[in-house]
Amino acid sequence: MAAALSGAEVGAAVGIIAGPLGAACGGFAGAILAGLVAGAAGCATGAAFGEALDVKVLNNWRCLACGRTFTVRPD
């Protein structure tokens, strides 16, 4: 939310060159772009954290023959 607000402020400042309509459109576009960038960054961070949690903490491997769960420890 803070990134979208910041993006809206930047977009409005850049759009002010085109007048009030440009400021409104620039603010809207800035908020959309900032939201997309922040969402992508959050997604990448969450995926990396989830992968690390799966590998290092959880018993996330299951033997297909016997069904037992285990953790793989890197050497």
C-alpha cells in the first residue's frame, strides 16, 4: 500500500507537466506500476522463503515405496 501511494505521488508529480488531467492519469499509472512491482517483489521473496523453509525445516520428502517422510540434509 505504501509503495502504491509513493508511486501515485511520483506519477502525479511527473504528470503535472500535462496539467491537472495529466497529474490524475500519472498518479493512477504510478500507483498501478508501483503495485505491480511491489507484488512481484513480494512474490519472489515469498517463493524463496517457502523454498528455504521446505528444504531446511519441514519434513518435505516422502518415500514413494513406504510412505515415510524425511528431510534431506545437504552435505
